[in-house]
Amino acid sequence: MKIKVLAALFAAVFLFGGCSSKVEEKAAVTVTEGKVAPAVQIGREFGAQKLTDQFGKEGEISGDTKKVIMAFSKATGHLVKEFLATQPKDYLASHNAVFIADVSGMPKVIYEYMALPGLQKNEFSIYLLTDEKDAKKFKNEKYADYVMVVDLDNRMVEKVEFVTTVDELKKSLD
């Protein structure tokens, strides 16, 4: 039984570990009107309130939240983590920002035994979308390989930026 589990883990690491963690640089895209995703529409309330981070701690998108950073792939998640690793520990809180990562497509065994322990090494909260149906509410397929930054005013979506570089991410957060 142990050998089968180890073989499955090895196969998963081989399959998923080989995925590129580099985001292809593309021009930033700003959306100021219309529907970006089912739960993200300019002029409407942002579709998520209650969230759970990598430590199982519940959090929320409050009226004070100004920015929501969303990553829907391994590569975009790494880009955000790379940026946040160079910032002060309280960067997200001091910018009234939250980071949400979609991990719903990950096989459960990989998530539980590899990804989650890795995510728990970060000193900042990463809210996780673990259910594929929930993740689809926020994902814009056209820009799935971008980091999505949602500007909020009292939970209302004002604009959305899609970025692919650390510099663009920093600009969109300042």
C-alpha cells in the first residue's frame, strides 16, 4: 500500500512539478465596466465575503478591503508570492489587500501533502479557493494566465487589472 501511495505521489510530482512557474509577459489589461467573471462585475458587490486561508483561519472581504489579488495558476501564484516575499510582513494588511489563490484543480493528495505545507511556509495569509465551482465564479478564462487585481470600494468592484509582471503588480497595488 505504501509503495502505491509513494508511486502516486512521485507521478503527481513528475506531472505537476514540471509545469512552468514562469508567467509569460503580456501587456496589462484594465477593465472599468461590465462583467469580468460571474462574481466580479464592475459596479456590483464582490462575490466573496467569507474565506479560509492556508492555516484554516477564516477571513473576509470587508468594507475596508481595497484590493483583492487573485491567482488562478501555479505560475501566477508564484508571481504574487515572489512579490509579497520582498515586502514587509504587514504589506497586505497595510494596503487593505487580500490574496486569493485557486487550488481547486489540484488533486487532493497533492494539495494536502505537498501544496498546503508549502503554502503554510508563507508568513502572510493566502485565502484558498478549493472548490472548482466556487473558483469558476471568479475566473475569467481569457485572462486565466494573468494575476487579477480587483479594486474595491466598500465591497463594490470599481475596476479590475490583469497583470503578468511583478512591476505591474506593484503598480496596480499602489
